[in-house]
Amino acid sequence: MALLLYVQHVMASPVPASSLPIKLYVIFAPVVVLLLIGIVWRLNHSTYEQKYDKWNESFICGRCGTVSKQAVC
């Protein structure tokens, strides 16, 4: 009889749910997004800019494929 009362009580009571994962997501998701935006911005404004400048000053020979640096006027 006690087992039946216990099972009925367990089945009738709501399952305890933790809001901790949602709180962690709300805290860490914006931090991760801002970090990724910062990394992309830094890459676009340093690495790609330097490589683009080097590419813009280069000349590729159509005959042999040699890459040479040309002075920009």
C-alpha cells in the first residue's frame, strides 16, 4: 500500500527542472559571439589587408607564371 502511495505521489508531482543551462547560455552566448566578431575583425583588418597590399603590388607573367613585385605609381 505504501508503495502505491509513493508511486502515485511521484507521478503526480512535477519534475524538478533546472534553469542553470539557460542562465549559462544567456551569459556565455553573447561573450562567444563578441569574441568571434573581434577575431574576424582583427583578421580582416590586419592579415588580409597586408596580403591584399602584397597581391596588389604583384605581377604574374602570363607566359611563365613567375610572380614579381612591381612598383605602384
